Amino acid sequence: MRHFSRGRNGMNAAFLSCNRNKRSLAVDLKSAEGLEIIKKLIATAQVLVHNFRPGIAERIGLGEDVIRAIRRDIVYVSITGYGESGPYAKQRAYDPVIQAMSGLADIQRDRDTGRPRMVRTIIADYTTALTAAQAITAALFARERTGEGQHVRLSMLDSMISYLWPEAMPSLTFVGVETDPSDGEVGPDLVFATQDRYITAAALSDDEWAGMCRALNRQELIDDPRFKNARDRSVNAVERRTITSTELEKWRADEILPRLLANDVPSAPVVSRFELLQDVQVRENHILEQFESEELGKVRMPRPAAQFDRTPAAVRTLAPMLGADSGAILAELGYHETDIARLERSRIINQSKKESAGG
């Protein structure tokens, strides 16, 4: 990930955003001394996370049995693409592959051509990461109660199917009466064109539907039997969205959005990523922060999303250059300066300059 997207002075923007407040130890795991460094580090750790394909961790000497012999109560987390067994287990799995295999690309298919489409972010990677974070938190909580660590196994395919199922596959829930989940999905989506820009508007409850009808001056649709309640509106979703789309095209965004909001209809303009920088709500919440960096200049990134009142989170350091903390970490593990210098000369470790954040 260090090599993707645009960068500045050797630091990639995506890596910078995902790895603040971390330290980097760059070690050659194929060397005996490098593996020994990792084992010493594991003795100090609460959690070990890896995303090797099945069997690789064991092959390089970092299987669960080895790790638990070093730290009995560690939470050992192995993340795979497809799981640890089965016909796909040994295959490489990147985000688009899991989007294809989980049904997400089918859900996103073009309504006119039927061509499946990918979400243009690495949503399978992020969903798996968030699932892993929640699972690690739960495992640490269990350890506080029992004193025992455990092995948390997680696959990207599992994470995405679980994530998509409640909304995108409910018609497959009741065995023996399955229906095609794509029925009703071929109508217009919830992005609507107005005369001057795109907006979104969603009316799920009866009150919201009535509010939308009033905002559009189509009050007669409130009692239309096709749209009388949530189930009717779901069954007739294609027709409902087509009518909504046609009506919204008659308005300018700055005319219809106030009307929708006045009627308690959840709605908003579709904001470009450049517009996001100046959005009044984003600025009011201080979601985006700027930092001064000697190496990178001014950088912008979101603050930590969760705000803790007792243990507030903050961006303390920017993402590290590769191996920026190798020497410091080895010193903490008891290595002498001469040993650290020798390991660097032998290319068993890598060191580079550390980068800190300035507010």
C-alpha cells in the first residue's frame, strides 16, 4: 500500500491516512535473527494479527502453537480471503475478487445493461478490517473475564456476506421459499437528477412518504394503494422510484431540498469530494484536520471518528516511513546499539527517519 496512489517525498497519501499513530519495524522474517526479533516482540504483545494465506504463518515459524508458547494469553488473529479450508482457500484474494464472489458486484450491476459493477473503494478490505477490530475488542474483553486468549479466524468472504445479507439477500433467508434477491432492484437508485445537480432522498416510513408527496405537490400519491404502506412501497419500488425521479427532475436542487427537509424527508445534495472540504457540517464537526510535517508539508486527514470523553483519541504522529522505529523498538527489546547497527548492516532490519505530527 506504500506504493499506491499519489505521494510526496516517499509517503503515499492512502498509506498516510491509514497508518497514523503507528510505529514501523521492518524485519526480514526469512532470517533466523529476524524471526527471533519478532518472537521477542510477541512476548510484549496483547494481540497478533496477520493476513497470510493458510499455512504460511506456520511455514515461516509464526503459527499459533509457536506464538502461544511465547505468550499464552495472546489474542491470535488470522485474516484470510476465503477461510482456512475449502477449494478457494489457497487462492489470492484482493478486494475486487471478494466483491465479485460475495454478490456485491451483482448488487451494483447496471440497471440498463445488467453488467455487474464494482464499488470504487476497497469496501471488502475495510469491512473485514472493521469486523476484525470489533472481534479483537470482544476477544480482549473475554480475556479480561477468563484470563485466556483465543484464536480469532476471519475471512474477507465471510465478512462481506455477513455485511450484505440483511439488506441485499433477505429473500434467501427462509429455506424452501427463496426468491431472486435482485427482484425490484432494477429501477432507478436513490440518486436523483434535479434541474441543476444530483440529490438523494429516501422515504421509508409512512410519514416520510407523505412528506415527500407533499414536497413534490403529489399529495394524491399518499393514499395510492400501490404505496399505502412500507410493504406496498417495497413491492412497487421500481414504479415508486420512477415516479419520484420524474417529479424531482422538475425542480432545482435549492428549491426542492428545503421543501423535502421541511417535510422531514431525509435528503441531501450529492456532494463532490472537493465540495466536502468546504461543507458546513464537516467544518462544524472539525472532521478534517491539517498537520504540519517537515518532510511532507501540510497534510489533511480525518480526525479519529469515535470521540471518547475519558480517553480522547488524537493524531499524535503521522504514518511512519518504512522501518522508522526499528532501532527504538529493538532498544526497548534489550538490543545494544552495536547489535542494532550490525542488524542494519546485515539488512535484517531497515531503519528510516521517523515522522511526527504537528497540529
